[in-house]
Amino acid sequence: MKKAQKAAAATVPSLMEDWRLVLMTFIGLRLMLLMVYQPMTIQGVERGVSAGGDFQTYYNLAALSDSVGLPLRDWWSEFPPLWSYLTVFLYQAVGRDGNYPAFALALASLFLVADTGNLVLIRVIAGRIYTPETGMMLGWVYAVMAAPLIFLFWTFDVLVILTVLLGIWWLLKSRHIASAVAISVGTLFKLTPILIVGAVWRYLPGRGGVRYTAVAVGGAVVVFGAFLAQNAAMSLPSLTAQWNKASYQTVWALLDGNMRTGNFGPIEERLDPVRANDLQGNAAVVPGWLRLGAALAAGLFVYARTRNFSERGLIAFVTITLLIFFIQAQGWSPQWLAQIIPLVLLAFPTRNGVLALLLLSFVTFAEYPFLFIRSDGAIAGTLVPAFVMFVVARTMVLLALCVALYRLLRQSSDSSSSVWQS
């Protein structure tokens, strides 16, 4: 009898091996949260699953399309053109006349589709680089992690990492032009996807790197150039506003004495391009050019000493490039975890990799919203020591990940395992 039961059990696939179950659990959880905690505003205060995120800001900016006109033409936005126009489109389609709940539900639905794509790409990329079992395992890990779930209802970074993962997947499949187009589109959402070009030059040298760069960078430049040509006064601040912020939520902010988040002023200021340069805090002790120069030096050091030219090496190179950029930036945004988590999982599909991400998520959410919700937007008094501790801890985790990625990149790989052909 026991032998028969064991034989029968061997023929029945484990629930954990059923990819359809991963998708149903992933999508079902998020849809039910939307049903139970519907986004809304009550007396001007945001409630529901999107509370604490940026949906309300997106809505308020998009509402300028009713009274003022279009972004990057009639008013400046701190976001690149594709995201700015997408929010205006959704606002005009479902969100007018104060219908914030419909707008927020439309955003969350779009993000759910995008993040389902991220889940699928994590599985297929891991299945290619490692084993199908590893791909399934990472799918489950991503499906149950808190940070990707939270940011689905807070910010549009799920769209950004979708373009990066698509770019990586198509690179692995030797579809270089498709990959470059994906990165170019991602750069029109947020500028970070263009950082993958550095990895492409390391793994796809020569004419292949030139073609890739021409498509990825050229496509974004054409779009940005078109907006600059029609109204540079509004378009230029839209591209530079994020860089002109005072430091916030980083070790650089601690040095500068800036204990606030990195918000801009009232929505009405978007009508005056001069206000994009307003410094909401103290000036930098360490100038931006020095931070960026140090980051470039670190990147070139990694570039020169990389010996791992495997597909995993590509993931590691993209990831360390992104982390170096985040560490040097004058500010830190919690939603950057949405970009970091999939890449770190793919680079380190191990218990230590997952534990590092859980620790990074914990210190990030302990800082915001846990501390900031008690501070009225500015850390002061007894909250300062805890804030300093969390900022330093998060920076140390990011640095530790960089060290681990560098060690991975220093490992020799058989040249035959490289898929990069010009």
C-alpha cells in the first residue's frame, strides 16, 4: 500500500511546481486587495491601498491638462514625457471631474499587467540562466515578497523594470535591436534604464555596441529633442528638475542636514519653469559632479576588471551599475526597490540573496513610511537617531550587494558560455 501511495505521489506534480498557480495567486491577491481597499479620497485625504504612494500626485499633475494644457509644453513635469502623457491620457479617459478612484484603479490595473510581465520574465530569465526549478522558485519568491506588492499601488517603477527585464531577455535571445527599443522606451518613463548601455558595451563590444547605443540612446534623444524644439522653457526643466533637488534620505542628505523627503512644491509651481530650480533644503556639501565622478570611476574599475562574461555576469553587471548610480544619487526613493529586487534575485537566486532583499526592504519601509508618518514631513527631535541609523543601514546593504556583485564579476567564465556575438 505504501509503495502504491509513493508511486501515485510521484506522478502528481507538486503544487509548488505549477506555474499557473503562481500566476493565479499573484494576480488574485492583488485584485482582491484592490476590491477590499479601493483607492479613494475622503475630505481630501487619500485612503485605500494607494495611500502613502504617488497616485494622488500623478492625478493632480494630470489634472493640469484641463486648465493649462499638455505636459512639457504648457507646464513642466518632473517625469519624462511618456509617463507624463500616459497619466494625462488616463485622466482624460476616466479621471475627470474629480473621479480619482477610477484613475487610481486604471493605474493599478495597468501596473498589475506590467508586474505580471515582470514575474514571467523573472521566471524565464532564471530558467534560462540556471534551471527551470530555479525560475519557478524565484517566481514564488517574487510573488510573496511585500515590496513588489506595495509598490504596485504606489508608483510606476514596475513599468520601468519591465522595460529593463525585456531588454535583458531580448539580449539573451540575441534580439539586440528589440532590446535597444525596450530600453529606449524605458528611458522615456525614467532615465535609469539607459544605464544598461554600459553593460552592453562590456558584453557586446564593437559594432554591436554602437548599433545598440544608436537605437537605445538615439530613440530617446529624438523624443526629448522634439519636446525641446516645441517649448524648451517647459521641456528642459522637466528633464533637469530631479537633478536640481536638494539631497534627501541619503548619507549625502545627512551631511547636508536635510531631513526631509524629496518632494517638489505645490502643483501650481509647474506653471513657472523657474520654480523647477528652487532648492528645497540645504546646498550640497559634496557637489554633484564629485559624486558622479566617483561613481563613473567605480564603474570604470568594475568594467576593466570584469572576467565573468556569462549570462549571469550580464545580470550582475547591470545590477551593480544600477546600484552604484543609486548610491551616488543625492536622494533615495523607496520605490527604487521595485527596480532592485528583480535584478538582485536574478543575480543571487539563493537564501542569502533573498535575506539581503528582505533586510533592504525592512530598513527602507522603517524609514518611509514608518518614521516619516510620525514626522509631518521632516525628521526632528527623538526621531533623528533612528533616521540616521536606517539611512546608514540601507546604504551599507547596498554597498554589501555591490561587493558581492563585484566578486561575482571577478569570477572567470568559460568564453564558450558567452552568448554575445557582434
